[in-house]
Amino acid sequence: MGSVRPRPRRLLFALALRTAGWFLFALAAGVLFCAIGAAQSDQPSEYEVKAAFLFNFTKFVEWPDGSFDGPHAPIVIGIIGDDPFGDSLTRIVAGQQVQGRSVVIRKERFGEDLRRCHVLFISASERQRSAQILAGLRDASVLTVSDIDGFAEAGGSMQFVMQENRVRFLVNLDAATQSKLRVSAKLLALAQVVNHGQAAR
Amino acid sequence: MRRRLAIAALMATTVVSSAYAQQQTAKLSAMSLEDLLNIEVTSVSKTEQKLSQTASAIYVITQEDIQRSGATNIPDLLRMVPGMDVGQINASSWAISARGLNELYSHELLVMVDGRTVYTPTSGGVYWDVVDVPLEDIERIEVIRGPGGSVWGANAVNGVVNIITKTAAETRGAMVVAGGGNLDQGFGTLQYGGSAGQSTNYRVYSKYFNQGQLPSATEANGADGWRFLRGGFRSDTNLSTKNSLSFQGDLYLGREGLFAKSLPSVTMPSLVQSPEAGNLTGGSLQMVWKHTYSARSDTTLQISYDQYRRDHILAERRGTIGIDFAHHLLWGERQNVVWGVGYRYSASESDGSLSYFLVPANLNIQLFSSFVEDEIAVVRNRLYVTPGAKVEHNYYSGFGVMPSIRAVWLPSAHQTVWAAASRALRTPAENDAAGRVTFGGFTAADGMPVLVGIVGNPKLADESFATYELGYRTRLSDRLSVDLAAYYTEGDHQETSEPVAPFFEALPAPAHLVLAQENENLMYGEAHGLEVFATWKVSRRLTLSPGYAFERIHEHLDPSSQDTTSVAAAEGSSPVNSAQLRLHLSLPRGLAWDTYAYFVGRISDPVVPSYTRLDTGLTWQAGERLSFSIFGQNLLKNERLEYVDASQSTAFTLMKRSAYAKIRWVL
């Protein structure tokens, strides 16, 4: 221990780097060509599509008067829990105007005032707490959206479901109405409508 | 120059891909609801997504991979991981490491079953013959090549293998698995999973196998047949929304044969090789309590007990208690912190034999550890930096610090670039510090018996390794993903054998002279290598998964060293090149055809020629509950040498062609 000894380190390190460099070069070149070739046929991911849906929902929902601070106040999409969208949601809403308003994305935390959102996406990581979150938003004009199983039946406004690798959505009309949200007929026509606890069927 | 080109190419790829991502989101935001409903999406699971953003060379073996591989034991499953070195010595012994430094009981690899470490403090290695669970119950096996010391502690130098079993809720119902063939003569699993009350699920299982003998170099029967009976359970209870409790345990009983080498007596000091069979018994019990304080904070307490008895050469018994506590919290807006403390107490007894014993024969050792890791979102969803460190105190070498820093850059949703620098330690095991190995001996001219061997060194220091890694992962399209990892490691204070002054010993009688070598830390070296693998869904039915690994190790001795074997052993214990190719073809009517080819380059110390192993099998899923499969293993060459234990303590046998049929019925 602690003995001083000559170490042919620079030489070996250079050798190692050169070998690694060769490989990286060859592989990166291969990857580049594949990327260009493959880029055309790529499919979007589940959450890129869900992000596009979230943005689209804002076009087909009317919030009651007084939900916005002013005529040009932005529409706020909140995300609670682990954000599954990466940067796709931010990219999709960037520079877009809906009903004369811009759209902003906000990360929310449990325990904070979620009523300032117009749309709230409840991530699957909040599964255990989703009932609590919904209870806290009762009578608030927030469109709650999630892909947690049974979310719409449990009183959420909208729920994403996957069918044959396509994104579908359920609407709980009772929940939306209770939140004083007006959902356009166009959106309803494309959704599967469920009612709270299936009671009103 | 070439390096600059490579970096330029890498950056160009990144730019192309992220430009593409931008273009795609622009397209998506312009789409109508009807269009969105019709668009087909890729199905990447959460775990997959998370794993693809990990800042280490991780590889995951899924339950699907396990079913397709036809492997009947865990070591065979690890062959599919590029960069893993798996060498079977005989029917029940394996040398398994990652990124080199392989040997029987290789001690640079940390292996865990549901978070419980299973290496033995005796050698620091793993008794792979007793690491087993019903393969159908494995959720996934996470394999990390490279150091993981800052979280998992000493011995996680070259890799970490974590076998994660399914929760009891996922294995409800009865399952019967039965099969047999020419080598795996009979095997089967009986399992029942159910629920007790509203919040508890459980399963109980028993598993048996009987494997025949492999041929030895000289005889048709290598005396290495073995059989095991194992029973176990797991229960998972949700006590409340905030508390969950899980218990699991198993017991096993087995008998395995080998050609044992032993010294009959001091006056007849030449090794005698004879077939013998030994009993192995053991079991484990563990409890995990998870408590969630809030979405931002949760804790895990894990208490485990593990006991085994092996009637082989050392005739050892050991019991180990481990307690680990970890706290995970989101701190502020940007930090994801995990910290924890751990304690382990291990008590062992051994009878030993003249050719191998421990001094002292009985020993109780303790291990204390604590770690902290903080993932910092420098730019959220873009750049994360994770510094971390573990401090351990062990019985032999005292305190050791294992720091690491890792960074992940996500240029787009489909790409991950990661880099890491870490220091890992390999602490002395009982074998290094207290082992007495005798190779043989002779009678001197004056009639005095002389024994030749190795004596352990209780003052042995930690081997330390500094590793620099760089990796890139990309999902080029829905059909093709590529994973690349390159590393450079510097090792220091690595173990050597140095001659010590001969000494007299009175016991065992008669008095004799010992010509011994002692373990010292007088070797240092460098290793570099690269691993790459891809998954290519050629069509709806055909998937190809090629993998390749390159590794090279250079070792040097301190000028004061007189060691003659350690350099060659460390440099030549694993192949320079290895490659894998997996082919999965799903056919109509529930049929699937799988082929696995593994190429392993020449191993130079001890010499094993390069070889290719080929496994193939056909599975018929007859409805949801019933499946039949036939598998052929090691089809290319019969009686093939695969790995030789350099210490010669465990005799090698030859791999033979084999086939089996299996039925699996879920009720």
C-alpha cells in the first residue's frame, strides 16, 4: 500500500480510448443511418398521443364563468404524480391558442390547491390517492383525467383506456356535470359514456 | 480524430432524432380527435420506460424471456446478457461474473433474490447450486454490468444481479409444471396461490429436480448428478393504504455429487480424487414492510434470515441475519433522495479437511453500512445528475467508502445518453483472510513431511476499482432499439499470492513443514470493454435480439511482488469476445419457435477453446391454461469443455447434448 510505482497509464488509457473510439464511431455511424431510415415509419408513443388528447380536450370543454382570472388568462393543465409525458405535452401546447387563451402546463403536488387547474391529469403513481384527490375537487370546475383503472367509474371526469394499441377515452357525464363543465357533443360522440357508479343507467 | 468523428456522429444522430421528435409532436398537435383515436401507439411499459432512462448498463430478463429461453436454472438464463461471463464447471458448479475476473465463486458480482443478498462471506462468491426459485414465479431479473457499490455495497464491483419474484397477487390459482429429458431427468413444480381475507394474497410451492451426470474427461459418468427438493411461500398483505407487509421463505434439501480432491494425511500428501456425494440443506425467511408517508416519502424495512449447511470439502454451516432500512423522499422540486442503513451478522462453523480449512474454524462477523443517493433534476425531463456514496465497515478491512456520480441526458423521448464514474471495493472474504489451502506435498530427504499451499492473510486490504462508463440507448423506431455501453476500469490493491518464510506446524500430527504463499494486495491493472445489444422486431412474427461484448484486461505486479499466477488468471479468466443471438418466431395456432445461440471466445487461463452453444425449442400454447414445450440444449457439440476451475478444487465435466419436454398447466 502506498508504494510509488511507475504506471504506464497514459499509454494504456490512450489505447483504451482509441479502441472505444473505433467502436463508437462504427456504431454511431450505423445508428445514424438506421435513425434516418427508421424515422419515417416511427409510431408515436402512448403518452405522446395521450398528451395530444389532453390538449384537444381543452377545445371541447366549456368552463363556467369565473373559472379564469381574466379574458386572456391561460388554460392550466396540471399534472399530479410522476409525469409520464416527458416533454411531449409541453411541445404540443407550445404557441397554441384555445378560445383565445394560451395553454400552460403545471406540475402539481398532493396537498396543494388543485382548484387552480382547469384540467388535472392524475398520474398512475397516484393510484392510492386518487379517491382523496377527487374528493378534494368535488364541486370544483376541474376536468379530471387519468388512466388509472376504474377512474371514471370512481367519479373522475375522463379516463383513458387502451384498446388494441389505440387510445380511447371514457367520460363520466355525471362527474363532469357536477363540476359545472359543459362537454361538447362532438367529444361525447367519440367517447364511451359511463355514469358515476353506473347508477344512472 | 476518430474519437471526434465518433462524437460528431453521435451528436448528429441525437440532433436528427430530436428534430424528428419535434416534427412528430407538431403533427400530433394538429390532429383531430378522430385522427387521434385511430392512431396506433407503441406499447412501452412504465418499467421499460424507466429502465431505458437508467444511468447504468442495465439489462432486464423478463418472464417472457425466461419462458422462451428454455433454461431450467438461473445461471443458464444469465447467458443471454451481453457482458456476463457464465462458465459451467460441472453439473452443479458455475463460474459467473460480469466484465471479467471470473472464477468459481467469483466475488466481484453481487447477487440478490428480492433484495436479499445471497453471496456467502466464506468466499464472497455465490453458491449458484442453491440459488433457485420456480422460474415461472420470476417477475424479472435485473442485471447491471459494472459497479453498483454506492447503493449495494462491497462486492458489487463488476455487476449486480437482482432476481425479483412476482407478488402473490400475480400468482393466484394452481400451477403444475412437469417435465423430463435425458439430462434433466425429472423436474416439476406444484404451486397454489390464493387469498386470505380481503387484503392478503399468498402462494405456496414445492419444486423438485433430478439432473443426471455429465461425462468427465476420462469417464462417461462424471459423478456430478444432483437433485433438489425445495418448498417455499410468499404472502403480501396491504395493512392499509399506507402500509404493506410481505413475508417470504423457503427450505431446501439436496444432494449433489462431484469428484472431490482430498489429502488423505500429512504423511501421504498427494491429492486423491474420488467421487463423493454431499448433502446440502438450507433455507431463508424474510419480511419486508413498506410504509408510505405521502406521495413524496416512503420507507422500506427488510429483515432476513438465511441459513445453510454444505457437506462438501469444508463442511460448513452458516446463519446470517440482515436488516436493511431505506427511506425515499422527494426533496423540494428537483431532488429525489434515497438513503439507508444496513446491518448484517453472520455466524459460521466449519470442520474443514486437510486440503482446505479455515483458521479460525468458527467465526462471527458483522457488517455495518449506510448509503445516500440523490437524483437531481438539473433540467427536468432532460438532465439528471445522481451523486451517491456508501460507507461500510467490515470485519477484516474496516471502513470503506464507495462514491459514485451518474448523469443521464435525455435528448428526446426515445434516446438516453448516460455517463458514470464510480469507485467500488471488494472486501476480503473469510477464504482470503483465514483460508488454508493445501495443494499437495512431499517427504523431504530427512523424512520430514512437507505441505505446499496458501495461507490466508488477516491483514489483507480491500481491492479497489475506479470505473468510468458511457452509454447510449435509443429506440430508433417501434421495431428497433439499440443499447450501447463502454467502460474503462482501473483496479488497485488486487490480490496476489506471495511466498512467505516456511514454518513448522505440529498439528495435524506428525509435525511437518509448510511451504506457503500468502495473499497480498500487490497487483494493479486496467480493463476496458464494450457491450452492445439490439432488439429488432423484423415483422409481427419474428424478433431478433443480437448482442456483443468485448473486454480486455491488463494487469501489472508491484515490483516487490513474486507472484507468478495472478496476472495470467485475472487477464485470461474470461473471453475477449462474446456474442449472443436470440430468435423468436411466433407461428399460427399458438406455436412459438425460439432459438438461442451463444458464442464465447477462447479463455486463456485455464485454457478453454472458443465455443458456440445452441439451444432451440418449440412451445405450443394450447389455450390460456395449458402449454407444451420441447427444448434441445447445447446441440452443436457433445462433450464440450466449458470452464475449468483454476484452483482445481472442483473437478470439471463436459457439457453434453440434451433435450427435454415440459408441460405447464395453470388451473
